[in-house]
Amino acid sequence: DADGPWLTVNGAVLDWNRRALLRGRLDVQELTAEEILMPRRPQGQAKTNAPTPEAQPFSLPDLPVAIEIGRISAQRIELGQPVIGEAAELTLDGSASLAGGSGAVDITAERLDAETGTFRIAGSFDSGSRELQIDVSVDEGPDGIIASLIDLPGRPALSATIDGSGPLSEFDTSIELTTDGEPRLA
């Protein structure tokens, strides 16, 4: 943008099956990078005449092609302080798919810098049965990203899990939160 580069990707690999597009599939075996640098957020333009938000039933997009990404990986992601409130270095591994309004994701990120932090999200949604499964976990040392983002007093070590499954009409989940090893919410 006008302020210069806000994203740099080094050592990128996109290994995909071009013939699968003829069958209506974007089949990516590997989407990886050695290094992703994001020192700041992009400068956007203010939206005018934005639509009024309306409550809609949960759904994933139903795209004209199915998307399957076998491996998503970045050996090193460097986020600048303006991106998430503090500078951080992470690694990322996972996979994702989206087809016919149904999808699945399994992504894990771990801090590489001097701070402790592991973030994982695994989940799926089936548009036919309206079944949602979600497993989210965060484990951070003191002064972690989440404690900083929500301005948690004292910025303690934080551990949280959200685990649930079921049809959206009867979705059941368990939530646990501890700070400095003390249970705070269950």
C-alpha cells in the first residue's frame, strides 16, 4: 500500500493438482512458506454505505469449487506489534477443507520467541446435518498474546479450552479457563 510492504512471504511453495479443477476441486497438497513477515496491518480505505448487519443462520460458504488443502505450514511467522498488540514469532501447521457448504480445519500455532504459547483450533461443520464439532485450546505463559489483547490485569499465564459437538439446534460445549494455574471458569 502507500506506506510500503505490509506482508512478505519467503520460500513459498504451492503444490496443487491443476487437473482437479476440471472436476470442480481446488486440490492443494501443500501450501507452505519458510517465512511470513507482517510488520503491520494493511492500510485500508474507509467503507461507505456498508450494509446493515442482519442475523443469519450459521453456514459456511458454498463455493463453485471444493477446496482441499492437505498441508498448511509456515516455519516462521513474524508479526509486528501493530498487528496483534505485541510482536510475536510463531510456527504454523495444519490442514483445511471446504466443499458443498461443509468444512473442516485443524491448525496449530506455537510461539518461537522467548514467550510460551500454543494455539490450536480443530473443527468441522456438516451443512446437511448442521453438526458442528469444535476443539480450541490455548496455553500461554505470562504476558501472552490473549492476556494482552483482552488487557487481563497482571497478564497472567492463561490456559483455555473450548470443546463441543452436536447439531447447531442443540449444540453443547464445555469451556475451561485457568490463569496462573487457578481455575477461573468451567
